[in-house]
Amino acid sequence: MFISFEGTEGVGKSTLIQRIYDTLLEKNNAVTLTREPGGTAIAERIRALLLEVHEEQMCSDTELLLMYAARSQHLAQVILPALNANQIVLCDRFTDASFAYQVMGRGLASEKLQILNQSFVSRMPDLTLWLDAPVEIGMARAKARSELDRFEQEKISFFNKVRSGYQYLYETQPERVKKIDATQPPEDVLSQALAYIQKHITV
Ligand code: TMP
């Protein structure tokens, strides 16, 4: 089973994924925990390039293509082999992030994304958990935890567009994309996430 986790910055995604990973391992499941952009040595170098702040402005097309360069490497080296070995794959972000950030946030044509998905993405997640919270709440958390990366330096208006992108995916693909209110206590977020996962597998 392939599960992806999505959301704007600072919604508690990493904490939730780690807790789900621990819960699944405790119950003797074979689990791979990974992230995008990244997840392999080469893809992590592409991630660094994407998140660093450069003097030169990165074109939105370059950003999109780098995301897919990293994704191709990650699918081939990590995700597909793990799924073929019957592992549960927990992935911190996947193609929905490219729709939310590059298409809705940056304003790129959705046709570009469609071409990339058709050409390079042979497997979509079975389940996507979208952690949703007002952008201001998440940004305050992101600011408090570390120096802001190239994405985190974007304006609130950018993240509101990203959030509306996730809302669109949730409304148009409700069988795959589930929304969880990330402003709830972490225990409630975890139990809701586990309930969605349990509909697919016995954990
Ligand atoms: P994160 O792993 O800390 O959430 O950071 C990754 C950043 O990359 C985050 O700001 C969202 C962004 N991103 C995209 O813009 N498009 C994508 O396809 C992916 C996977 C991530």
C-alpha cells in the first residue's frame, strides 16, 4: 500500500508520519518511510537545490522539472521496489504537492503537470492524507522551528493558493484524498489517520 501525506508548511506532517511509522512497525508491518523531494542520495541533492535560497531566481518551470527529476529517481529506486516487496510505503508529499505548489501556487499550466504525470508517474498513492490548517497557524510554527527555506519564504497569499489546490484535489478525488483537521490535538490527528489507513489494511 502506498500512502502519501500532504499539507502546507508547519501542519505537523513529519510528526504524524513518524508516529504512524512507529505504530505500523510495532504491529510487525514492513514499512518504508520516505519523502519528496528526496528519498535517495541523488534526489536529496536535487532537494537541496530546490530548497536553498539562490541569488538567481529559480524559474517555475525549472522548479517543476527538478521536482520530477527527483520523483523519477525516487520512484525507481525506492517506491516501486518497496511496493513490489509488499511493503507499506509512507511518503511525505508526492504528485499532489506539484499540483498544489507549482500549478496553483506558481500558476503553471496544469497541462504541463499532466504530461509529466503521464510520462513519469506509473504509480499513484492508494491513499492521501491531507493535513489541513489555516496557513497563518502553520507558518507561525514553521518560523519558530528553523531558518526558512526557499518555499517557506513565500507570502501567505502563495500558501493560500497552495491550500486551495489541496482543497480542489480533495473535492475532485474524495475516494483517494482524505482531509484531516490539523488544528486538533495530535492524538486526534493520529487516530483519524490510523482509521483511514485501517480501511485499507489491517494494522
Ligand atoms: P518539506 O519536505 O519540508 O515539506 O519541504 C518540501 C518543500 O517542497 C515544500 O515547501 C513543498 C515543496 N514541494 C513542491 O513545491 N512541489 C512538490 O512536488 C514537492 C514534493 C514539494
